[in-house]
Amino acid sequence: MSSTREVALALRSGTDNMAQTLLRVREDQWYDRKSVRIKAHTLATHLVGFANADGGTIVVGLSNARVEGTDRYEQHRNELMQAHVQYCQPAVPVRPRLVACLRDDGVEDQLLVLDIRPGDTVYANTRDEVFLRIGDETRRLSYSQRQELMYDRGNGSYESRAVKEASLDVVASDLLTQYADALGAPDAPRLLRARGLAVEDRLTVAGALLFAEYPQQFLPEAFIRVVRYRGRDRGTGARQEISRDEIIEGPLPVQLIRAREIIQSEQPRRRALSAGGRFEDTPLVPEDAWLEGLVNAAIHRSYSLAGDHIRVEIFSDRVEVESPGRFPGLFNAVDPLKAPRYARNPRIARVCADQSFGQELGEGIRRMFDEMRLAGLADPLYEQTPGSVRLTLVAEPVDRQLEARLPRDTRAIIAALRDAGELSTGEVAETVGVSRVTASERLKKLREAGLVVWTGKSPKDPRASWALPPA
């Protein structure tokens, strides 16, 4: 269960056990707790961090596994309630409220609950410092990271925009009821507005994607396409062998469930001895890896880009997931495990977490890497095209010692050759984004390792090309 669901249920559980339940909830991307003695300007840094990320909840009056309460510090509590205005620039969107609780000594008291909404701009404290909530930490951004965040937030959040044609009448009532029940919320329309999924009586883009009966009437490209090829290549024209091609529409939760079912049935398999002692068809790519990739694509794609959609392409040796929109500037595709977390669509991310769809971006990527490594397969490969992000999960065992000896960008060269079939040295350099000299050096190392083959009549043959070894 996500922290947002646990916190929501705890806050509605009644005075007797509420505070103790909140103490047991794990602090993470959406939840933090602070002592009532925290300085207002220090609290402001955490408010800034949450608003610059996905929003969330901070509960004041809980510290070191103790229920302190806040009533004995009423004047200071009032200052904390104004921290989002007095010590943040611009003012962070916060809804402060007092919730009754029992202190450890059995005396009735109140906790200060601060519900922070994700913002559509970049927030700073009065020292002009910018922070970002990453996991259970609030980190100060460097100058370059701040500039990237400002660039990413430049046009405001597309998912928070109201859809004029999408009234609350188009909501799939069963989905919304299930969601409200999961959070213990008695007023579903109010929940939509509180989570930034509706503005007055209109759904936002995020609200329509998640809860409209048929979101594609407002956002035609918001669908997932799953394609199964018979071999390792896409092929062209008469050589293109597609065994299945399905377009999946509907609200995001429905799309994810249906896409999972199709990928499960179409993923590459091999005959292997099972734990029960029988030979069975075993998936080559771990389900937890491709499922995280699928969920990340649905949550973090750019829905503002018209004319494109999420594609899952299944081959006999790999699964590829491509989604519209490049990575936000804070994300480094070369070293994704070290990249700061950033959600393009924080409202969608939070609802999907409430519904147990995948992990938050940083944790989900780490999980993909772990699953692929446990299976003895190559690390997930992220590539950026001019308008999209592609994740490749290859179902081939990898020699970790050999991979450690090869330069990092050699995997991108192998992926480029897999896509194109064959390339010249110059074409490899252009595709991967390195110099011709660097491409030549990398290709020679791959050739020495037996991972690529060269075809030509002489060392200076202008028509010479590189390709992967025959299967």
C-alpha cells in the first residue's frame, strides 16, 4: 500500500489510534513527519521540495516515535501554518489543517497536517534556494539542476489543465468509487478537486486520463499499442511479419491492466526446466522489469505531444517500450540509476501509486535493473530520439565481466545495429552521437569481443559495414 493511501486512511481512523498509525507509515516521496519544534524557515525547505516534486503530506507534531502534539506551542504553530507564505517564493500551494489526536501521555491534542499540491512553477525559499523531494529526502538542487527544473516547468504542468469538454458526467463511476473507497474518502468529487484532478466541475487532463469513461474523445493519442513481431527484426513491406497488433484505449488503469495481459501472452519464451521438475515455456524477460517499464511510460510520457502514443514492441529476443516526450532535463539517460527523480505528471503518478501500479520513477528504474541482473540479462537500455524515450529489455544472457571492460556507450552501438541491421562507421557515429574516431574505437573493441562483425573488401572500403553476428 502506498504512503498516500495509508496516510489518508489514518487521518480518517479516529482520534484514538490515528497518531500511532501515522508514526508507523514509512516516510517516502509523498509523506514526511516533523517535530513541532521545527523552525518555520526549515519547514519551508521541505514544503518547497514537495511542491517542486509530486506534492504530498507533512504531519507536524510527531517526532522520534513520539506523539508530541502542537497545542502547547500554539504561537509557534501559527507561524508554521504561515511558512508556505512567509518563507517561500512564490507561496507554495498548501492546505494546513488541525487534526485531533491523543498524545503519548493520553492527553487530547492536535496535529498540524500540511497537504501540499504539486506546483506549476519552480519554488524557492527566502534565501533563493531550490529543493526537490527525492524518496524520503529533501535535496537542494545545484544551479544547473535548478535551471533544468525551470526549463521543465516552463509552460506549467499540462496534466493540471482543465479540459473544457470533460464535465464530471463523463467519469467512470465504478473507477472513481473504487479509488475513493481505497482512500476512505466519503466525497468522491471533492477528492478529485483535492488531488488536482478536477477544477470546479471540469476534469483536468490528469483526471480525464485516469477516470473518464473514454479519455480518447478528449486526448485521441492517449492509448497504448502492443505489437508482436515473429522474429528479431521489424522488417519492412512484405518482410514485416507481425503476429499481433492491438490498440488499447480507455482510462489509464484499464489500459495498464489490458496491456499487461497481452504482453504476458506474447512475451518471448523458451523451454526450460521449472522448479517442479517439468519443462515449461519460461518468459525470457522478467515480468517485473517490463511491467515497470510499461507503467513508467504511461505515467511519465508527454501527453501534450499530439500525434504519438505509447508503443510496446515484442520481438523474439527483447521487449521495447517507447513513449512520447524526451526525458526531463534532470534525468540522465546515460546513468539512470544516479539521476534525480522527477515526475512530468505528478498527479497521475500519485494516483497510480495509490492504486499500486508500479513504483515511483527512481525506485522503479532500480527495480528494473535489479530484476534484469538477477536473471543474468543485460541492464535496461534507455535511448532518446528527437521526440521520445525508448526502453529496451534484451532477453540475452550477458557476461558481466566482459561488459565491465567495455566502454559504457558500446551498448548504445549494439542497440543501433540491432535496429538498423547494418551501419557504416560514420552512420554509427551519427546515430549514437559520438565522433567518428570514437565510434571506430568502440567498434573495434566490440569486434574483438565477438559482439559485432565487419563486412568489407579492404580496411578503407567506403562500402564497409558493421552488423550483429547471425543469430
